[in-house]
Amino acid sequence: MNAQIWHGHATRRAAVLVGCTALVLGLTGTGSAQAGGRDLAREVLPAGDGWASEGAGTTGGSAADAAHVHTVTTWAEFRQALADGGSAPKIIKVKGMIDAVSEGCDAFAAEGYDFQRYLADYDPAVWGHDTPVSGAQEDLRAASAVAQDQAIKANVPANTTIVGVGKGSGILGGSLQIKGVDNVILRNLTVEAPIDCFPQWDPTDDNRTGAWNSEYDSVVVYGSTHVWIDHNTLTDGRYPDSSLPSYFGKVYQQHDGLLDVVRGANHVTVSWNSFEDHDKTMLIGNSDGAGSTDTGKLKVTLHHNRFEGIVERAPRVRFGQVDSYNNHFVVTKGQNYGYVFGIGASSQLYATHNALSLASGVSVGKALKKWNEAPLTAENNYVNGRLTDLIAVHNAEIPGETLQSGAGWTPTLRTKVDSPRAVPGIVDHRAGAGRLR
């Protein structure tokens, strides 16, 4: 069968090994889904805490009866618990790190798929760059991808709370699909981004130089409403992009997004999470052509989140009224860095009271990236401890992408707004899984 399986290089950087060790230690995490005597599984989003508190608010599965409270330790148990009882309120407590790909990529490979044969058949020297790949090995790759898709996606129903137990619980290699439902809570989970075992080579991509395209986001909010994502750690974990090989001169990309909010999703609060070591981190609105579903929706609040080691999309926004405050963005020396906020079609980003910690030599102007003409509000943000007008600096550094000020709305659903000078200390100590107080 000879499916391509990527488990990382032995020469990984020391920092990555430390992160991997922490993740492995998490496998032994035990305890209850409580912090300081609180039952996290029964907690609801506080009133006024971002867009997800709009209207009836977000209560998840807090009203679940005893028959719909599950503690799971395997991926199979987790998916069965999600399916149990339909949309009746349910609580799922994840104990330890549960692995959606415990048997490895070979378990999904179609009979006859051979990655080395795939490389030989579609080598640009043989295939060229004019037409998409086709033929027996591409068909077998696609069939293998379907098998993985069916195995690693978990559909989250309405009125559900999923909470990690203790400090070392979460999901490895699974994709949580919050699709077409209302009232969902995710808390206290460490989520390692899925690895696409079977990326597709597209010779026509990237100006006909070719690219490997992958699937699977860690969490997808698709056409859903009232979703609260709080105190989670989302990361590439054991498989950072720096450890991925290259074929045909292009990185064999096996990651997609960490958290995407798309296709008419609405009223989402993302709070106190840690987003780590990832490229395409967060997409709010996935197409310039989705105005019919997205206009007036994609209302998302981001507060007290930490972003470190991310390349871009923190977030990239289309259409939505997105409120970003009291977040901490960290760019380290030598890190691959594209931008923080992406300004897309008809977006209405309101970004204030955030802190950016940028290594020496990192462009402040690149904190903003203009994709389309869409005014934004970016006030009272601090860069390396100094008040900085992000729009003015961007326009001065990148005059070809002049941005306009004024998002046209003012957020009202905010909790306490901390001083941006205090944000690094507050967020770095409290954001992420295992840090609920």
C-alpha cells in the first residue's frame, strides 16, 4: 500500500521537542472537569461576553440530564457520545488526549495507493504545469482522502458542551465540525491540528509553479450560531510546518486552519485561547463571493487570546463585524511572519486595546494586511509597550495598500477591558487549556 506517513524529523528544534514533551505528558492527565470547585461542564457564557451572548446567549449542554453526561477516553467513544440523544442537551467530558489517527495514515490508504508512484507520475518534469493531475494514483489518493475524512471528522450537535478534564485533556488529529447547529461550548481542550495524510498536488497552483493543498481544520464553525470557544490550546503540536518535507520544490503542506468561522455562522465568542505554531490560523468568511450567506452575519468577538508562532490570519476577515480586544500577538525573532489582521471583502473589523510583542526588525506595518477596500477601527493598541496607530504605520510603510479608518459600528458586548499595557501579563498567564480559574 505504501501510503505517505509523516511523523516528523528527528532533527527538530529543541523548542519543538519541549512542546512535544508537554503534549505527551498531557496523555496522563486525570482529574475532574472542575477548576477551583467549579463544575466547568455546567457553566454558561456570562451575559454581555461578546457576540455569543446576544439574544438568549450560549448555554451549551448545561441543562443535560444524567443520561446525557458522558466521560470519554477514546475517539470512538467521543463520536458515539456526540451522536447520542440527537440535539438533547449533552455534556461530553474528554479525559486524557484522545487520538483520531491512532492507527496511522496507512489505515486510511486505498489498496494500490503508492506515494512514491504518485510522485513519479505527477513530477512536473513528466506531467508539467498546465493541467490538474488525473489518473489511477490520483483516484486512489482521493479515495484514501475520503476514508480519512470519514474517520477524523466529528459532528457536534446543538446544545452541547465539550470540556477537557483537568490540565492534560484534548484531541489529537481530529476535526470538530460545528455545522448548522445552535448553542455549543468548547472549553479546556488541547487540540492538535489534524495532519492531512493525503495532500493533493496541484501543478497549476501558485502561478503554475505548483503547490500541495491540504484539508481539515481543527475546529470549523459552519452556518452555526451561539458558539463559545474558551480556554483551549490549538496548535500544530508534534508536527510543525518546519518539520514537513518538500517535494517538487514545495512544502508538503499537511495543515489547513486552526479555527474557521464560515458560511453564515453568527454570534461567536472566542476567549482566553492559546493559538500556537500554525500558518493559516483563523478565517472568518471563506470567500469573497459568499455575500449572499455572510452579509449581516459572521459576528465574532475575540478577546484575551494569545497568538504565538502564527504566520497569518489572526484573523483574516470577510463581511463580519469582528470585535478584537485584549489579545496578545507575539512574533519571535526568525519566525515566518505574514500579518496579524487580514482586511477582506466588506469586513468591519474593530480592533482595540490589543498588545503586540514584535521581535527586533519585525515590521509593525505588516500587522495589518489589506485584501479589499474595507474600513476598520484600530485604536489604543500597543506595540512593545508603546501606543501605536496601526493604520497610520501600515499606510506609511505600505502605501500601496492604504487602509481607511472607521469600521462603522461600536461593540457593546464586552466584558472588562484591560489596559493593553497589562494584556501580556494577564493573557500569557491565563490563556489556554488547563488555566481556568
